[in-house]
Amino acid sequence: MADNKLVGRDYTTPDLIAKVTGKSKYAEDFRAEGMLFTKLLLSPIPHGRVKSVDSRAAEAMPGVKAILRASELPETADTVTDLGETIKANPKAERALTDEPVYAGEAILAVAAVDEETAAAAIEAIHVEFETLPFVVDPIKSLRPDGPNPRVEGNTWGRPPAQPGQPPGPLEIQQVKWTAEDFAEYDQGKMPMGKPQIEWSYGDVEAGFKNAALVLDETFSVANNQHHVLEPRTALAYWQNGKLYMHSGTQSAVQTVASIARWMRLDPKDVVLITEYTGGGFGSRATGSVQCMIPALLSKKTGVPVMMRITREEENYIGGIRPAVHGRVKAGFAKDGRLLAVDMYAIGENSAYEAQGDAASGGRFVSLLYQPEAMRSRAITVLTNTPPRRAQSQPGGLQAIMIFEPVIAKAARQLKIDQVAIRRLNAPEGKAKWGPADAKGQRGYATSAFIKEALDRGKDLFGWDERKARSGQRVGSKVRGVGVSVSTFVAGSTGFDGLFVIKPDGKMYIQSGVGNLGTESVFDVHRVAAEMMGMPWEKVQIAWGDTSQNLPWTCVSGGSQTTHAMTRAAHAAATDAIGKAQEIAAKKMGGSPTAYKLTGERISGPGGSMSLADVAKQAIAMGGRFDGHELPGNINKVTAISATALAGQGLMGVARDTYPRDGTSFSFVAGFAEVEVDVETGKYHLIDYAAVGDSGTIIHPKAYLGQLLGRGVLGMSHSLSLKTVYDQHYGLSLTQRFYQSRPPTILDVPRNMKGEAVNIPDPETPVGARGIGEPPVAAGACAILNAISDALGDDVYRRAPVTLDAILMALEHGKPMLDPLTANI
Amino acid sequence: MSHDAQETQATPSGVSRRNFIKGVVAGGVAVSSAAYLFRAGPLLSGQAARTGGVERLITLTVNGNQRRVDVAPQETLATTLRYKLGLTGTKIGCDRAECGACTVLVDDVPRYSCSVLTHSVRAKKIQTIEGLQAADGTLHPVQRGVVEEQGFQCAFCMSGFIMATVGYLKKNPNPTREQLAHGISGNLCRCQDYDKILTALHRGAELSRGVANG
Amino acid sequence: MAILHDVIPPFQLFQPSSLDDALQLLDERRGEAWVLAGGMDSFDWLKDRTKRTSVVVDLSQVAELHGIRDANGGFEIGATTTLTEVADHEGLRAKFAGLTDAAGLVASPQIRNQGTLGGNISQDTRCWYYRRGWHCYRAGGNICYADTPTAINREHAILGADRCVAVSPSDTAPALIALDAQMVIKRRGGERVVEAADYFVGPGTDITRMNVLQPGEVLAAIRIPATWAGARFYFEKVRDREVWDFPLVNVASAIKMNGSTIAGARLAVGAVAARPLRLEAVERAITGKPLNEETAKMAGELAIEGAFPLQHNGYKVPLMRNLVRRAVRGGPPAGATT
């Protein structure tokens, strides 16, 4: 695409000047006349029931306007999917307020008052009496024969056994306990493996182990990690003419409307979401946060706007946590390093609310990334009395790869194979298979995979061979080590809509339903349509961040979907508009439509040439599908409503992405790290990091690098320092401050990281682009883990983050000393 | 009801509810932009009647302007800037002096405004992100560096990082990349875009010295 | 435990402009007045609503508490001098680099720009149970939540615990102890001067306080005598994050040499006990010895005698041992050893 003017080139995004001047407005920057302020009363206990609430003193305070209780929340509506399927609302799902708290810090009630001081004083004047219930903050403890349950009904989600000829019943909470024998090796640090919830396999796993030259059996735990978005999920709400207006940060603009409508039991057309800027999401607010109901309901109750400023502490509770996963892997390798068999078991920790699929899905990424000849994957997800788990960049993939990468690294050391070479040997390529077989016995496959190319490029970029030569050398108390890691995640969905109008002023007006998280995909994906229309960027205007502005049906901005899904939608819309322009030109000037080509903002062909401005005028004159008065039948109803509102203004490009795709889209990253460990303190420094991504065609290079290295640093945080800690006896959080949970600072990561893309188009999508938000995470996390063991040897750590106490104690005692299995310590 | 800083700015109190809603629907933004009438609640007004202690009505020097403002004794500078003076470019990320999103300059020194008592900076010169742009709209060189290099993703941390950089450059106008990283190390970015941020702010340092092409 | 940790409850604020006025106020409002300097410790308590006060006396406007003055070959540092001012002071750095190094490693640039030397020394402990408002011994209760079989106490004490296992979080305190600094404490109509090592209070002496300051008293200045000027200093802080983190262990030393023999030494360690510990036994043991690896090793072993780790802080024992070795040695071991 060397002749591209827009795609693949850097540019100044339309929101950047507002950001650098402080004019960009996030939810809490809005002020509404007469607005009230909210404070929340949080549960002081990890599990219990509200027996009574005495709020008389609070209600009598001057300035206190309303109190909202859980009983006043509407019942969440069922979800109806695009395909028309109804998914019943889970009656035990997380809600905005509760009378049966299942974690300490869960919101019980809310007060609205004239200012925050008054609301705070009112909260303190409310007396709540609780009945306390058993609780647990360690999933494996809950699985013991006599282990406590986090819910009265049990400790896992499951479905009742299906009756013959009937679909399986709805999700319910069930109790799972393992036997004492399952825990026989617990005290040796080996993860117990009782009856799983999920199991799949392919190939002959036992034969693989039998033929293996080396079989390893390793236990490793990945910690719970909070998202810690910098902008807490504050929300401002008010009502006007029966419509709810909501200012709140969210990852997805259009699809968050559906969530709010479901929680509030409103028609989506009665919800307007203003979300021009969002201060981070990382998966935790894919379609908003259920807590935004609180100001909406209080506003309804009081008749004036209500602001709910979420504090950092509240954000720590409701903002989300990546689930901890405890893993045990048995892996068999041939002498040359080929992975013959894998038997992997994952225990995932979850809150007592909806289960994240991290533990259950992880094995699939391992099966793709290392292409084992045979594999069995087992998993169970166990509930605890800790805050809600939410998807976090590379959910499931990160934990599984963190559990598996140290095993590959250990095998390479024992088999005396270069670390890059063993990964290259086992790497997927082309339409590589992944996961278990379906009902027809067929395994799924990737659209493409160029991880080998990424490894080759990264090896040079990082200077692997030179650095390897000095690894393990000790100078004084300092030892260096190098590590490499591969990583993958799904990277795109399909089937969404594009929508724009070229008006008689000659400008292109694009409707973007993508959320603005700063990854710039909210604008980037539309460069594809502008490029195809030959439109100079200065003449493109993008509507975004306000769902009253006629936006099309758009994917959720999560799971690296957007770049793939919405470049396809943009491509489809532009293809539609080009076709219409050709028809208009042929009709006006004669000849065959296909003989007309777009160049220099004109459409030219055998009969002459006309400007796009004139095409727009002509489209209005011709009406029908040309200016949006008639719409394609296959577009989403959200798009149809928006397009109808925009009809008659010019040449409309509107279409659904129906491009074929053979396979599932995955992106890949290879990461390289060098560390220096001080063996007298256990402290290590990350000296350098380089990453190479394979995610197809690059749309916006600087934004791409921001994700490739930025998400890489998120991964590093999981190895370096970030964790949650709970007092095991009282079930209360001890990591309420950044200096306690420890997200990394700029001085904890290298000052000169390098990043590149292989930039090979994906063959299964018209623009060639896939997402890059997820796979950099595990690459960053595991390159560090592997570099530490390269410097110090295999038996140093058994859990992440790998902090200096783990290293120092292992060096002191010659074996890993930190308990690998207790969660939240 | 107490009074606050209405002398030097347009007050939104005259804006009718009808106009306000219209503004939201039409513009897709702001409810009120520059400032709003901060209503001190019963607790605050009651307290104002107490004897002794500091005078509530004070004059602050913010971005070169004198602003009269009613400040509670326990009020932090971030609160005053954001909610009384309408300077919402200063963000509150943690309210515990940890994340740096609230960083402003007090007499040219970067401070966490969430943890400064407004009354303690009465006699000092306060600068916020809104005060960097020249009157003619020209961006500050550090802002230009960010635009050139596309530093930052979600940008909730951005004004704090920019103010920390502007403050650090007054102390060390010609920093190495390493030195600048130390200078801005009191600011957290949760998008973890540190590499690109450092590149952008270092470019800003170059532009501040008048270096045209890096 | 506070049910809500947000919004500072109202208080009356006084901003005296002279030390006499401040001391008079503190005397008159004894028992209710909260002394505020940089506020980096105070705001946490007040915002969390875990500790409250009706009266705050802000020392930020008292000029005589601020600044670094030459004094008899040493220095007198006003208690509200910021950590940045201490870290950047050329004269201090030339003579007492151990202190300027320590000040420069506190928290973050913005904290150092506002946090004061007096505040860094006098700050309360960071035990995460106590800070969170659990009603423990230190908070007036009758239990230590950090010292139960299931408690998480990775950052707690290995020495000197008495019911409470909290540690001193200060970086500058060990550095000042290693300089034989003196604390100048003022009250209305009076003054007392306390040796740095005696300024700090362990739980055995008073479980609710970290230092000897009494209500009505203010730490006014820190005197650094000329005694250790130009000695060989070492300061190291080991922490999980490179910014905004408290020490897991820190160490400070000042050593004077006579040829290759140690002529005199001061050693202090922080974050291992409720007080920053001066290691007098180690100082005595290494004085007169050659400065070599053997002496360093002996110092390290001696330092950790009596150490008693909890469930999760066993690593602090070898860490303290190794840091004391370095403090004697003057740094990590040099040269290639593999």
C-alpha cells in the first residue's frame, strides 16, 4: 500500500489538541445546573445480608435529597442477540447496589445531597445492621472437602443436567468440593487437580508423553490484577422528555447504550450516552458499568441531574480485576524441542458474580501458540468473596501463556536448545489449527500466522545473539539474563456496519460508533473509507462520542476487535458509496458504471468527469438508496435508524460487512527482554525490551506502537509488581493504594524500548488489518519471567509477580520458598 | 449559601435549564463549561460562621489572573481549580498524591494539587494546563511535542505529565531521556504508554529549547 | 473503621506566620490541634476519615522553620525544608551525601517538592492494617492484625517488635542517625534537643507514637554536626517500585578510615523495626578492623542477630544482612566473580 495517502501513515487525530490543552471533557468534567452529588455506603464485610437500615438521622440532615436502596433497582432485562436469540438475565448477576453483599466494599445504598460533604456526612449517619455469612478469599481453599463457600448455594457456576431433548437449564450456583486425596501434594507446592468443569483434548496425549525425551510437571500461579484505569467510572445522569442522558466513560459508544437500556429497562432510543473521552478501560468497561444506574435512578427520583464521582477506593472495588489463574502443566518434548504432548489444568478465581472465562479459555491459546501434537485441557472457575472479575487485555491468554512460557524456557535449557529456536520450531504458520475438535470432528484454524517472521525480525531488532552471549555472567552482585516470549490472542470480529455521507460541500461526514480509549481506533478505522473515496483528510469530519449523533452499529471495543471489524465495515461502506457514485456518473455522463474511477475528489470515465460535491447533489436529486432514503436490508436496526436520520443530505455510504473470512483471526507478538538481577537484594531491573507484532496491515503506526509497547508494559506489571492482597482471616482488601498494589512507574520499565510490525496483510480481510490490543501483554510479562530464570536458573519462582523477596529467598535456600498456591497474598 | 469566584468569569447561573439541555443535545458536550456556581452545603456554611482561623474569601493567582474565590479551610487546590474556577484540565485520578494526574505548578514547582491546601498557596503563582497555551492560541512547546509524537493514549494523565515536564524543564532545560524520565516519574500512566510519552515529552524539551528538528 | 474514606471533614485552619504564634496556638489548643507541614502523611489520615481533627495548625507560612543554614561546620536544617531542597543542596551534598541521597529517594518528585524533612522523619507507620483504620494496638485496641497466623506481613518488622509489628517508613531517618544528627524540639516557652537515635519510639515504650514529640511540641530543626563531614557515606533503599514506594529495608552508614582501618563508623537500618535502628554493636565490632570483605560479612551477620521474621517477611533477614555488608563495604561487591 505504498501509494496510500492515509492508511499506514501517522496523522494528528481530531481529539489531540483538546487533550493537550485540557479542554477534553471526561465524565466528571461536566457540570449541570442544580446537580446533586452522590456518595455510596460500602459493605464492611465480605459476605452477609442487610438486616436493617436506619437512615432517619441522614434523611433529617439539611441538604440530603434522596437515598437509593437495592430494592429500588429495576430487574435487568434479558438480552436479545443480533441473531434474535434471547439470553435470560442472570438473577444473581452483579448489580449497582445490593442487600446481600458478596465482597467487602460492595455498594449497599447511595445518598444524593447538595454537595459531597453533606452526602459523606449522611453516609456516616446511616446505621446498617448485617447478618454475617461464611466467606472465602482463596479459590483452592473453597475446593477443599470442608472448604467455605462464597455464596450460600455454593462456589461455582454451573447448569443443571439437561433433560433428554431439552436445552440445558439456566446458569445456577453449584457446590464443588474435591477429595482429600486431590490435595495430597498441595504441601509440596503441586496444584491439586480434582474434577474439572471443562475438559477437552485432541491427539494421543499419553503416547506423546511416552515418546518424549523430556517431561516437565510445573505449577505456576498468576495473581489477580486490578485494571486501575486512571479515570474512575464516574457518571453524570439526568432526564429530559423521558430520555436518559448519561455522561460516562466506556470503551464502546454504541453498544454501551444497549447495556444501559437493559439495566434501566429502557428502550435504547431513550438513552443518550455522551462519552467523548474515556480514561482507560483495558477490558473493564467494555460496555459501561452497571453502577452508572445509581445517578440515573437518583436523578429520576429527585428530578435534577446527579453526579456520582467514583473515588479511587470505590474504583478498586467496582473497577474490575483480571482473574488469578493457578496452573499446572505437564509437557512432553522430543529431543529436538518439538512439543509432543501437553496436559494443562487451570483453576480460575472469580468473584461471586458472573464468571470470566479466563481459566476455561486459556488452553486454546496454548494449543495455537505452540502447536502441541496432542493436548488435554482442563479447567474450573471458583468463586470467592472478592470484587468482580472483568476481562483485562488478553483475558485468559495472558494467564495461560504466563503459565506455559516458563515451561518452554525450562525445556529449552534442559534440552540445550536456543530459546528463540524452540519457539520457532513449535510456532504456528498459515491456517494453523487451534483448540479442540467440534462436533463434526474438525479443529478450527487461524486466518494466518506470521509469528516466525516476528521472531526472526525481533531477534535482529533486539540483538538476541549478542545479548545471549553475556547472559548469566555475573559482575559483582549483578547477573544478567535474556528472555523471549511468544504470544497470541483473537484479533477481530465481523458483521458490523459502516456509515458516512458525502455532502454537496464536497466533505465527507463519517459516523463513528467506536469508543474513544485513546488507541485512536475511533478515528483510525475510518481512514480506510476516506482513502478509498480519495478524500483528503482535511475534508473528513467524524461524529463520535455522542450516541444522539446517528451512529452505526459498531463492535464492542474490546478483545482487539475494532481495527479488524470496523476497517471491514468502513471498506464495505466505501465500496457501497463508490458503486453509487459510479452509477450516478454513468447515468449523468453515459457509459458503463465500472468504467468510472475515483481520483482527486472527482469521478471520471468515458463520458467525462464530475466532482464528488456534484455527485452528492445528484444523489440527493436521485434519492432512493443514493442518499439513504432506501437502505440495505441486512444492516442492523441501529444503523437503519441513524441512516434514516441522515438521509437526503448527500451521497450515502452504508453497508454491513459481509466479507467472507476463512478461519478465526489471531494476532501474534514476539517479545524480548534483558534483565539485571542483584543477587544480594533480589531486586532486578528490566534493562531493555523489544517487541515485534504480527497483526496484518498497520493502519496508524504511532498508535500501533503505543499498543505494542504499552500493552507490553501492562504485561510487565504482572511479572514485576502488580497484585491484590487480602487478609485471609477477615476477607478484607489490603491493597487500596497504588503504593500497595504497585502498578509500575516509568522508572520500572526500560527507557528505550523498540517495537516493529511484520506488516504482512491478513489474507482473510479486505484491508488486511487485525487488532493488536491483546497479544503484547503476555509477551511483555513472559519475556521478563524467562529472562529471570535465564539469569538465575529454573527454581526461583512459582508465582507472579516475581518480587525481590521470592528471588532472595530462593537464592538463600536453593529452592523456591514462596507459597505458590494461596491466592491474594 | 456562600459566594465564590464569579468576578472574573461568566457565570452559568443565568443559563436556563432549557438552554442547558439544548446545549447538550445540539453540541453533544457541555453542560456548563467554564465554571459553575458551587453551592456550599449546610455543613460548609455552618462552618463559615465559626470564629478564628483563616478568612474564606481569598485571591488566587491562577494562570496569570487574579481570581477571588471562597475556599473552605480543608479544601484542596485540585477542588478549587476544578469545581470553583472551572479548570477541569487538572484531573483527579487518586486524590491521594500518588498518580500525578492533578499536577500543577506552584511557583514553577510541580505539586500534586489534590494534596495542597488551597489556603497554603494564597500568595503563590499557580499554573495549570489551561495556562500553557499563548493568548494567540500558540501551543506551548511541550504541548507541541505531544502533538508531534502522538504521546499518550487515553490522556487522563496527560495534563499532569505535561505540567510535570514544564516544571522539570525550568530546573533542567536540557535533560537526557533518562533524566527526563526521573523528572516525570511522579506521574502514572495506566495505558502504560511510557515509551511514547517519554519520546513526546523529550521532543517537547527540544522544542522548548528552540531545536527545530530533533 | 471508617465506613467512608473520602472527603476531608471540615476543620478550622490556622496559618500562623511566626513560630511563637504557632507554639502559642498549639499550647492553647493542646489535645485537639493537628500539626500540618507538607501534609503528605496528614492528608491520608484526614481524607480517609480514619483520624480526624477539629483544628489544623499549618506551619507552611512560618519562615523560621524553613531553610538550610551553615552551623559550626555542619548545618541546621529547618524542619519544613522540603526534601527536594535537602536533596539539591550543594553544601549538604559535599559534606553529607548520605542525607542528600536518602532525601532524593523518597517517594516521587512532587512528594519531595512538598514533603518536608521534619515530616519525613516524623511520619506515622505505613502498616496497612493500621493505616486502613483497623482497631489495633497502635490505634488503641488490643490486637495486632499484622501478627496473626494468616496475616499478610511482608513489609513488617523483624526486630524490636512488642505486640505491634509495624516499621518505620522513613528514608532520611537512618541517614540522620548515621550523622549523629540532633532534633531541636520547641514548645511554648521552651526547647529541648534530642539525639536523632533517641527521637524515635518503639512500641515497647509507647505503642501509639513513633517519636518523642508531645502535644504542644514542634520539631523545629535538625542539626547536623561537623562530626562526620566528608566521611565515606553509603545509603541504599531497596523497594519494589523505583518511584513512590517505601523501603523494604534501607541502610545508611558513615565511615571514617585511618589508612585501611576503620577508625569510626555509624550504621543505621530502616524499615526493619518500629524505629530506625542504630547498629551500635556492629559499629563497635568493625571499628579498628580492616575494611575488607571479611569485616563486611561479620558486620552483616552481627546485624541480624535476634532477628525474628513473621510469616511473609523472612526475606528481610538476608536483605538486611546484605545491605549492612554493603554499607560497610561501600557498595555492592566489585568486579567479575564468575
